[in-house]
Amino acid sequence: MTVTAARLNFRVRPETEGRLRAAAAASNQSLTDFVISAAEDRADEVLATHTLVPADYYDSLIAALDEPPQRNEALTQAAQQRRRFKQS
């Protein structure tokens, strides 16, 4: 059981309500579940394009990318091992 922590109230045009109810019924969801799901999906899309990383994290990432590659002995040895399977 989900605990509701907040309430949103808004008005829509009658034709919008009809479309939402029809879409909710077609997806076998309650109107509330349908609207919340659609709103959450859209919010995730918008936030994904507007989410910023903290400046210090970004600076350290750029600095790490500017560093020359470091030799990884385990990876070098693995690459030199004979392959068990051949690609055709």
C-alpha cells in the first residue's frame, strides 16, 4: 500500500479529462495512476536534460580525462592471452 504524502489539485478542460479517462481505461489504470505515471515519465525526461553535476565533480572528471592513460598490467596480460574461441 502506497502512502500519499502530498496532494495536487488542478483543473483541466472537459475534453482533456475525457482523453485522460479514455487513455487510463485503455491502459487498465485508474485515472490517478495514469496521470501520475505520465507526469513522472515527463518529469524524468525534462530533468534528464537539465540535471547538472556539481562543479567540483565536473572539474575532477575533466582533469582525469586530460591525464595520460595509465598502464594496467592485469589488462595487458589478459589481452595477451590466447583466445579460447575464434570469431568467424
